[in-house]
Amino acid sequence: MTKTTTALTRIFLCLQLAGLALLIPSSHGVAQTVEMNIDDQPGYVPSDEALPPEYQRQLVFYRTSEPPGTIIIQTSERYLYLVQPNGRALRYGIGVGREGFQWQGLLRISRKSEWPDWTPPAEMIQRQPYLPRFMAGGPGNPMGARALYLGETVYRIHGTNQPQTIGSAVSSGCFRLVNNDIVDLFGRVPVGTKVVVRQRPTL
């Protein structure tokens, strides 16, 4: 076999391996693209809130120019970060808005509520006519155990009775956490907290 033939063979094998690498997504890439077509389930009470390890609440290293106490939501990553001192943040796994319902911006928490009532907006009822027009707060409420209201918008950071949707794009623009996590976050942030919503990570 000539040197030229050997070199061509190596190049061909490298191209094949590169092609295979492109076809095998990383677990992080999969999390970015998962979209769940799951309707709200008023009245359903989950028996378990266990999350995959990557979406469990944890303290992580996090570099940002935002001051401690700021909430940063990275929609594409499916994470909410509560900035802590010394280059760290508490990271929570979240469910985000599905395609067409994602947004970004800067708001502040305008109100906090424990076991909030739920009044589905007209647009949601149009998509899911079976939904109740009003539902009192409680374990089977899709708003979950706590809610943090974002400015004067219809959007909230809230709990959920569908823990299986964490890590997915499933909501109508709100951000959902399992109830244990929203209770933890609720106790850490006051009204007036700055909330930065980003669709993509910043470099």
C-alpha cells in the first residue's frame, strides 16, 4: 500500500467518525430540544417529585456580572439560577415555554403567593376547552405550591403538579419548578427581586 493510499484511507476514516459524532447528540443538546405535548392536568396530584440528577437543585459555579440575589433564567438550558456570592449560584431545573411561547427580557418579582389560585387565560381555554375557568389553590392545582409573579405580565415562576415536565418546553410562557424547589426559591427571594430571562447563554 502506497503512502498516498494510506493517507487517503486515514482521511476517509476521520470523515466517517466525524459524521457519526454529528449524529450522536450530547445529553445537554437533547435537553435543549425536548418539547412535550402535555396538556395541563387540573386535579392531578403527583405521588413523586423525583427529578433526574441534572435537574436537581444544586450549588454550582456561575460567572455573571449580576449581583447576588438576582434570578437568571436560561431558557435554552432549562435552568433557573439564583446568583450567590463568590461566583456561585443555586441552580434549579425548570420547564419552559414551548415553541412560540418563549420570550426574554428583564422584569422584577411584583408579588408572591402561597398555594395560588389559577384562572386560565382565554387563549389557554381556547386551546384546551376542558379547563376550569377558575381553580382554587391546592395540591392538584397546576400552579403548584407557590408563585412568583413577574412584573405586570401574565407570566410567573411557579410550582407544578406535573414534575415529569421539568427539563422540557411545555408551558404557555411561564417557568415551572417542582413544588419542593419553588418552596425553596420562594423563601429565598423577596418582592422586587430582579429577574433576567435569556433564551440563549451569553458568551
